[in-house]
Amino acid sequence: MYLKLKKSYFDVLDRFTPFLIIMTIVSFIIGSYFALYGSPPDYIQGDSMRIMYVHVPSAWWALMSYSVLAVSCTIWFITRNPFFNLIAKSIAPIGAVFTLIALVTGSIWGKPTWGVWWVWDARLTSMLLLFFLYLAYIFLWQAISNKDLASKISAALAMIGFINVPIIKFSVDWWNTLHQPASISKLSSPSIDESMLIPLFIMAFASLCFLITMFSVRLRIEFIESRISRLRQKIYD
Amino acid sequence: MKPLYDLINRDLKIAFFTSSNFLFTASFFILIVVLIPFIFGSDSEQLRIIFKGIIWISISLSILLTLERIFYSDYEDGSLDLILQRYESLEIIICAKYIAHWVINCLPLIVILPFLSLLFQLTFSDIFPILINLVIGSMGMVFVATFVSALTLGAKRTIFLKGIILIPLLVPFIIFGVDPHSWPILIALSMMSFVISIYASAYGLRLYGE
Amino acid sequence: MGGYGFYVWSSYIIFFVTISYVFIVNLMKLNEKKKKLINLEKHSDQSS
Amino acid sequence: MKKLSINELKCFRGENLVLNRISAEIKEGETFVIKGSNGSGKTTLLRVLSSLIKNYSGTIMYEDRDIKEDYKFYQKFNFIGQKNALKENLSVSKNFKLWEIIYGKKTDVNLLLQKYNLNTLIDKDISSLSDGQKKCISLLKLKLCSVPIWYLDEPFVFLDSENRSILTDEIKSHNHRGGIALITTNTELDYKSDGEITL
């Protein structure tokens, strides 16, 4: 099974990359302005609310990346088109980075709000487990030297991990209701003021642009790598 | 049923011939449990609370430490090839592994648990719910460990990688296992992981047969 | 920032430093691979 | 006529085409040698023929039945791979006990080892044996079941001249009984084979 994608498709990606980079930078600047100065502080949490504008988008895109990963692995299982494996392989590190950012900013937000750096809150705990799922996927690619085998195995594990995500979420919620003292305030507030939605959405958009940029760059790296290995084979045969 | 019996017999024989037999796992548990009072002090009230956690920690550890014995040791010396060519049905090979592995590594803990609980001044009525959860939960954990082992056969000998893959998958079992009233969920979870495990392990073995 | 300045700034700095690090590393890797590919293509043209 | 016929066999490993249109016909009582440089797919061919690899195109027929449809085919061959299937920390006799379970047949291990002058090894641990001794013991698996087809992957590696001739005699007598033998090797055989498959 050869990668049936022409080089020209990836040249299109190459041409779009500068545009994406500019869009990312501009929307991050606008978003940061709104997030840090252009919006009022929350009337309960005060200025620590501003951490949410980087924390929440990271958590969203971390979860979305895992869904993309698992869905593309599933499609790969059905169609056996290696392109979907490349998608999964290139999005995994970005998702892991977003998960890490969500974890770190979450615990920074926790310090002024809860008074401690880490609470065994259901969301934080399941995010931590998600991070391990990402790590397992990435390490598996490195541990198996036969790339064809690695793609099959990691796709299977990504799918099993995807089945496991709701189970982990459910079990951690269950565990949390048993052990958590009720005094700690939850992350989600019932209603978000419109003035907070604007910076949140701009930052989310900027992070998404960043994700797409990184994704296209990594996709190109993977594609070039597979071309290199095929060329090497041609030369040494 | 003959192939199933044969394969279980073979695994049990290997366990008895080598040092990895029942005595080994049982003494491993006893050692971990004995370490605990040195850390937390001899206050029996506190120890009684911790005891349940120790049991689950030690069973997860034993599942993790013996992970490579499920398929990897057979794969490494070539016995897996022999088994795969002599037995037509992968599912029987996998089921035999479940039973043999559970009997060797989890059954000793369950058997000695009532005696160990005497050290912590627990009565049988205290220990009975833990025991039921332990039986169901350890079976589910063995199912998960089997497919992780089957899928990572081609990876280099890295117990850390296998641990990173395995531990997040074991978390739900530990959460529901520790709660004495959630045994129905534990049964559902174990049955689900049985179904997934049969498919995933067969997939893994088929890949490495190649 | 009402006493929360340290937390807010540190989280923003962590966020931006991390993503620009990831960005630069991957861009450098892409350029390196591109060079490698061009070299190899030259090599295969010569050999064929 | 019991013959093993391979027809237009093709097998991919990942993106590489390892076996390209292999055809051969091996009649009963014949020994075939599979030749090829390192990494040319000799072991892959044997694994395909012993249906460990099921993902191939082309047909393999034995006794005029496709081996994919013959669910009893696994009782008709014995594949001795390059790995010895020996547990390093167990003694020879205990390893034989494990093999007996897998092959489903009891044998007198003492007698078997005596026949090949290996009876001094019976209580030794595998880890203390040399590579040649391990190979000899691994090849004794052929004696644990009587099957018409033998697949031997590099059987002569590590063997000294005495054991080579013993193995050659064994293969010859297997052929006399009407058995088929397929051997991969890098070196020349001591006698002329009935045919070759070159990869």
C-alpha cells in the first residue's frame, strides 16, 4: 500500500502555512488584549478568571485532538488508507501539548481559587489520564521499530483508549462524588457574561489556528519522512 | 476443551518449574503488606483504613510486574510460534492465558487475604465485600493486561511503556473495586473488557504470527 | 490584576512559551527534512 | 498423490513485496531447498506455508485442497523455526514435558536423547548448553509427532559435521516414508536435493 497522495496537495499546504501563521499571531494578539485588558474581571473570582481564556481553549482542543486521533484511527481500520494514520500520528503530539498546558494552567488557576496547586477534581484527574493516553500513543510509535507494525498497533490502542475515555470520565465522576468534599467550587459557572465570551472565543479561535498550523506542518514532516524512506529503499535496492 | 486444558496445564507447569509460582506471588503480597506498618505506624485504626488500598495497589503491581509473562516470554523464545501453529483457535489460546495467569498471580492474594487481614484486626464480615470485588476486579485487570501484552509484543523490552499503556486502563477497575457497593458496575466493566480483550488480543497475536 | 497578577502572567507566559517552542521545533524539523529530501532526490536522479 | 503445490504466491510485508510470484510443486518423498540472500523472505515463505501468515495472494494446495480451507492442515506439518522454543531456566527434560503437552503425545525422553548421544544433557539447564546443543534438542521436536511435511528454517546452523550427517539421514528417511521436507539454508547441502526455490 503506497501513499497515494500527490506531492502537489502538500505544496498547497505549504503555501497556506504563512497565511495560517499570520492569522494565528494576529488573533493571539487581539485575543490577549481582550483577555488581559479589554474585559472586566469576574465579580466572584476577580482577575484569576483571566487564566480561563488560555485554559479552556487548551482543554477543548486537547479533547478534540483525541477525538480526531481516534476517529482517524477507526477510519484507517476500515479503509486501510495510510493517510489517516499520518493524520493520527501528526495530531498526537499537538494534543499532548494542549493537554499539558490545560493541566498546568488549571493548577495555576487552582492556587488562588482553591488555595492549593492540585485538587483531585474529576476534570483534572481525567485530563491527567488523557495525557497518559497521549503519551502511550506517542511512545508506542517510538518503541516499535517496524513502522508498519507500529501503525497497526498504535491504531488499535488509540481506539481502545477512545472507548476508555468515557469510562474513565464516568468512573472518575463516580469516585469524585464519593470522596470530594462539596465545599470546592466547580469550574463551570452557570452563566457566563457576554463580555467574557468574546475573549474566550477569540482565544479559542487563535488556538485552533495554531493547532491547524502545527497540524499541517507535522503532516508535511510525516509525508516527507515516508518519501525519504521510500527513496532510500529505491537507492539501496 | 482438551486444547484449553492443555494450554492451562502448560502454563501452570512453567509456573511450577520456575520461580514464578504461587509461593512467589504470595510472598510478594505479604512483603508489601508487611512494609505498610513501617510507613504509617502501628495505629491499628489507621492501618485498617489503609489495608483496602494496599490490597489494590499490590494486585495492580503484580499485574504490571508479571505483564511480560503473559505472552512476551513465549514470544521471545519462539514457543508462541509453536503454540500458534499447533492450535487452530486463537480464542482458546487467549482464554487459557486468562485462566492460567489469573490462577498464578491473583488467586494467591485472594486466598491469603483473610489471613493477612488478621494482622490488621479485621473480621471476616469486613473483608468479605473486598474479597468479592477483588475476585471480579482482578479478572477484569487480567483481561486488560492480556491484550496490552499481546499488542505490545513487538515493542522493545520496556516495562515502562507497557506500564504507561496499562495503568490508565486499570484506573476504572481500581475506582469501582475500592467501593464495596459497586460490584455490579465492576461485573459490567469486566465483561466489557473481556469482549474487547478477546478481539484485541487475537488481533495482536495475528499480527505477530506474521 | 488585583493580587492575581503573578498567577495570570505566569499562566500566559507558560502558554505562549510552550506553543512557540513547539512551533519553532517543528518548523526547524520541517526545514531539515526538506533539505534531506532534496539531497536524496538529487542522489536518486544521479543513480538512475 | 500427496503433493504440495504453490501457485503464484505473493506476499507483502508492509509496503515491501517480499514474495513475488513463487510457484513450485513438491511431490511426496522430495526435499526442496529454499535459497536466497539474507532478508530475501525465506523465513516469510515458510511462515506463509505453515499458515502463520494468512495475508497472501495465490494458492497453496496440499492433497488437492487449499490449506486455507483445510482446517486440519495444522496437524500435517511441523515447522522448526530459528528460535528454539526452549525455556532458558528449565532443564532439558522439563522442556520436553512442555513440548509433549503442545504436541499431545508422550515420548520416552531418555530413549530419544540416548539415540542421538545427548543423554548426558537431560538434567542440565538450557542456559548452560551451547548453541549447537540447543539446536540439536530443538530439532528433536521433529520426533515428537509424525507428520508428512517438515519445514526447517536454517536447520544446519551451529551443527557440527557429525550432527549434520545425522540430520541429513533423518531427512532422507523422512523422504523414504513419503514425507516432504522444505529447508532454507545459506550453505550447500551434503547431498543433492530434488529441487530448489530461489527467491
